[in-house]
Amino acid sequence: MAPPPTSTISPIIITLVLKILMLVLLLASLVVLATDTATLSLSFYTTFVESKIHFDDVYTYRYVLASIIMGLVYSVLQTALSLYHIATGKRLIIGDGAFLVDFYGDKVISYVLATGSAAGFGATKDLKALADVTNVDDLDDYFDKAYASVSLLLFAFICAAILSVFSSYALPKMVNSSNTQNPA
């Protein structure tokens, strides 16, 4: 009796799926953050004031936006390089450079996404607490959207962190394969 066939998924396919998932999460986070607005209605004695608040009125959300954009640029680039690698069977960047770009790029982007997410969570919590203390109820949807955006950014960071682990494992293999090809 023959053993059952083993089904192994190629690490290249797993990394491509993670890169695409990270890209989708970053795009969703960007859309949610960019559409985050609220209208604040305040009355001072006999004067009634309405003010429209956008996400970019909070400096921390600007940093969150910057981290999302940096993640998107890197994710699009890495996804394109992975698709090229799968389609042609060879890497676009020749030599050890591809492994080093993956290794260092994954590390830097995962840190950027993590700090963007953490900053967004911290600012939203503090601003929501301030709004609750001052009895401003018009901003609940604004803060809920901010939480949604930074939550998606957190999930994108998790994808980047997993990719970072994969690139950490690939680097020693690259060094070992170049040592066997060029023995001293």
C-alpha cells in the first residue's frame, strides 16, 4: 500500500499570501482612517458652533497615516517581487541583495507598523477619555473608526512580523548556499 500523498505548501506561496493579506489590511486601514470625520456641536451661552473634525487634525493620526503609507509602498513592492519570482522562477534582484532587502525591509516595516498602531491606540484612548470627561458625545463614531483603523494596522503588523520571521530563516540558508557554491 502506498503512503498517502503529502501536501506541502511552498514557503514562497505562504509569503505571497501574507504579503497580499498585509496589503489588503493596510488598504482597509487607510480607507477607514481617511474617512474618519465627525461634526462637533458646541453651544456657548447664546452662540452655537459646529466644527468638522478630520483624522488629520490629530497629529498622532498623521503618524498612523504615514506608517500605513510606508507599509503600503513596501507591501506593493514586495508583492510584485514575489509574483515575479513565482512567475519566472528567479529573483529580480540578483545575488544576495534580495535576501538582504527582505530581511532588513521586513524588520523596519514591522517596527513602523507596530509603532503606528501603538501610537494610534494610545492617542485614541486618551482622546476618548478626554471627550468622556468633558461630556462630548458627538465623537464616539470618530473614535470607533480610529480604533478600527489602528486595529487593521495591528493585524497588518502581525503579517509583517510573520514575514520578518520567514526572512530571518531564509538569510542563513542564503549564506549557506553561497558558501557551498564558492568554497574558500
